[in-house]
Amino acid sequence: MSRYLTPLALVPALILLNPSGCAHRAEPPAAQAARLEAKLEHWFPAEQPGAAVLLMKDGKVLFKRAYGMADLAKKAPVRPDMPFRIGSITKQFTAAAVMKLVEDGKIDLQAPIPRYLAGLPGTWKAITVEQLLTHTSGLHNYTDIEAFWVKDHRFAPTELLRELVFDLPLDFLPGTRFQYSNTGYILLGLLIEKVSGQDYPAFLQERLLTPLGLRHTRYDFDNRPQADIPVGYVSTLRPARYWTVATRYSAGGLVSTVEDLALWTQALHQGRVVKPESLGRMLAPIRLLDGSTAGYGYGLSFRTIEGERLIGHGGSLPGFRCQVETDPKTGCVAVILANTSANPADFGYFCRSLLALGAREPLPDLQPVAVDPARLKRLCGLYTLDGVTREIVFENGRLFSHRAGHPTLHLMIPESDTDFCMEDSDDHSRFELAGDRVLGLHKRYGDGPEGRLCQRQELLPKAP
């Protein structure tokens, strides 16, 4: 068992109705929690980099655990109250800060960004504040540029953008597409500073963090590893290179704890951060110029899975990975903060499992369909899409999947002889066949659309 536990608030077993109307006794909450605990222990082994995990409902902690090591060299375990670098979860704090200034009458969401910030490229003149918030600006994502990763940039965010993206054309006409861009959120931090007259960390502290009593959330000022933050790992054993906070700034520069993030999320959705009209804007899916919508608002991401709408955001930095998610219907919040960017656990699945636990409707374990081993073996091989190769292997009567270069094998649970779900995941695969010939596979996450065909390698055109 994990070293640090907060007991789950137990209630008597629920009586549920199955679709036929017959009553059956649900699994008791203690058993639900134990089953989830065992899964988390499997994905975050005690001797490897770990995670802090929390479930909160109506301000009450229902589940709080720590797994694995915060520092392998010192053999120091993760504690559930440790602060972690939270990466892009920072964006919802930045978005809320912008909305505070909108409420103050200092920012117009439909105004072009050059109205507030001078010296920007002429090609950016039509980009609005709202398009920065919703990743529809067309600005190229600076963290996708190879030159960014060559050296540590120790200068101000403005200089970072000037060096990397000022001379690049827009990726698309503003408002026509959704494309995630850290560049836009760097500009929003600069906008907050220009309009408020305060630096970004000071504004967040005064207007958001202090009023809400978030004592363990802060801007990552220090340009060195910090004693209270776990060491971040990019593999099972290798610590991540440290990147100065200037490279993340308002797009990913905050540090927080699982409990602070849950309290923040509840405060935001209860209308204690911004006014109802502002919150409504933050929670509305963006609408593109062609009338279509995308699953993103202002610093918040939306997904619907099995009919439930979940709201949250993930974050990833070299050495850190995290996710926070809430189910507005139940008031539950799930948070996972990990000090490794290499762990292949499906954080979305585990957040959903925690939320289901809080709602007393635990996710059932998938029951595999019996498939002839010969029909499983025919699916083995290499599958490639956009330069990424995935290998499907057959071991001990079961299929497993892993990405090339990643040793972790994921069990594939058959839902038919061509449809599979990954164990402890919302990731699905469907193999496409022509007769008995396997053409490739399609990936789908949750209720999302199927991806393009990952072509079986022997069917790929041979290089000249």
C-alpha cells in the first residue's frame, strides 16, 4: 500500500438498478477505493518516480494518496502535500486573470492584441484577445520549434518570442482553426502586465491566490531545482534538464499541490473567482468562423465520455506531467500530479475513475471477449503513422501494444476480434481488414473521433 493515506469517506453499499430493472448490490466504496488504489500502485511503482493523487467533493477530501519516489538519489518518497510544477494547468489561472481585467473594464476580448502591446509583427494585427485565449490565433507554438530545445533561454518572454516566432508566418487565418499554442498564452501574460501595471506573478497573487487562500500555489521564481518540489524525471532513472521559468511564464510557470488545485477548481466553478458572465465565457466551447465548435474554452478543455461532460486541463513539462478534471454535475474534482513525463499511465482514465468513485458509480472493469488466438496473432506487427511506429505483440495468449522506443507493454482487451481497449485506459484501437489481410489500425480516445489509419508496415511503400 502507499505510504500516505487519507481514508475514503465510507457510506453503505448502494442499491442500483441494471437496465432490465433488476436490483443488484454495487461494490462497497471501500472495495472501489482498494481496486483503484491497486491500479495506481501498478502504474506508479514504489521504487520509481511517482505521483500525488486526490479526489475532492464539496471541499471534502475523499481520496488522497502518494506513490513512488520524489528523489531517487535520496530515496525520498512523494508526499501527498508536495508542490509540483503544473505546466499548462497554469493557463486557466492566466485566463481567469484576463477575465478579471475584462470585468475591470481594462480589456476588450474582441480587441486586436496590438491595441495593448506595441512592437508586434504586422501579420498579428487582426488577432484578438479571445483568439489568444482559445488557441485560434494562428500563432505558431514556440515549443514546437526545434531551436527552442537547443539551449536554455535565459531572457524575458518578449525576447523569447522575438527570437523564435516573430518572423514566422501565421499557421492559419485567425479564427478558422483550433491549434494549441503556448505562444498565445505568453502574450496574455504580457497583456496582463501591460494593462494592470503589475508583473504577472504579483497580479495572480493579489487578485487570485491570496483571496482564495491558495497558500501552496506560486509562480516558479527560482531558476534552480527547489528542495520542496520533487525531482522531475524524463525516464525511469534520468532527471530532467531544468528549464528556467522564463520559458514557461504565463503558459506554464506555476507550482501547486493536489489540494490547492482542487480548491481552485471548485472555487472557479462555484463562481468565486470571476463573475457568472465571465465564467460562462470561460466554459463555452469556442466557435470557429465556419460555425463549428471545438472542445476548448478559455484555458479549459472539455470532453464528453459515456455521456458525461468533464472539464479540466492537463500539463506537461520535461520531468512533470499532471491533470485536473471536474464533473460539474457531482461537484467532484480529481487531480494527478506526477514527477515524471515518461510514465505511460492514462491520466484521463484515472481522473475519470476518481470522479466516478466520488459519484459512487465506479467504472466497471472491462470483460474481454473470447477470441481465437490465431485471430489475435494475425494482428501482430508494426504500424506507422506520421513517423511514429507502434508494435503489436502476442504473449501468453494476449495482445499487447507499445510505441517504438517505449518498453512499457499495454494490454489490449478485446471487445471483438478487431476492436480493443487498452487496460486502465480510454484508448481504443480498431483494426481495419480487407478479407484476412490486415491493413492497419485506427486509434480513438474515449468518445472522440477515430484517427487516420496507422498503416501496417509491410503495406507501406518501399523506399526507393
